[in-house]
Amino acid sequence: MQPRADTIRGLLEHGNPNIAMAVKSVSAKLVEWIDYEKLREQRDDEEREQRFE
């Protein structure tokens, strides 16, 4: 997902200000979602390891 976020972030320099503004909003939300998913996966992995022990 991170490569997609990087590609989308590249559109911040778009010549059309409407597109650049939309990308700014979407990019911020996407970064938050990626961070949330990383934390969720980390918690799931930790829980799985505890159950295995």
C-alpha cells in the first residue's frame, strides 16, 4: 500500500489545483489508514505469538 501512497503523493504537484487539493486530502487519509493497518497487524502478530507459546 505504501507504493500507492507514494504515487498518489506525487500528484500533489499536479497543474490542476483541484486535483492537487483532492490529492492532499486523500493522501493524508491514506497515510493515517496505512499507519492504522501497520499497528493492527503488529497487534495481531503479537496476539498470535502469545497464543502459540
